[in-house]
Amino acid sequence: MPNRIEIHPDVCNGRPVIKNTRITVSSILGFLSAGDSIEEVLQSFPTLKREDILACIAYAQRATESRSTYCLTA
């Protein structure tokens, strides 16, 4: 799968976004963590492809492999 996530300092304050969009990885993960299905996310963002959503999940998985951990409260 080609890299579908990019980071540019001048786009969305340097947050990871889906390539060639201003849709942040965080936004997509937020929808998924709220219980939306991939199909529902795709309906909300018709320009995205399933591979974009899967790339967001893979990005989050890689991010959690870092040696630094943070305690987050819900």
C-alpha cells in the first residue's frame, strides 16, 4: 500500500493527514473509536477510499510502538 499519510507544517498545523486532503488521521480515528464503521466514515467523506481509512489505523498502530508512552485520561 503506498503511503497515504503525510505531514506538512503548513497543513492542519503539522498534524498527520490523509495525503492530498486536510482530513486528519485523528478525525478518522475519532469516528472509528466512536463506533462508526469504515463504511459510515466513507459515506461521511466520499472522497476517501477504504485504503485511506486502513492507513489511518496502521498509522495509529505504528505510533503506539514508540518507546515513549503517555497516560491519557478519558
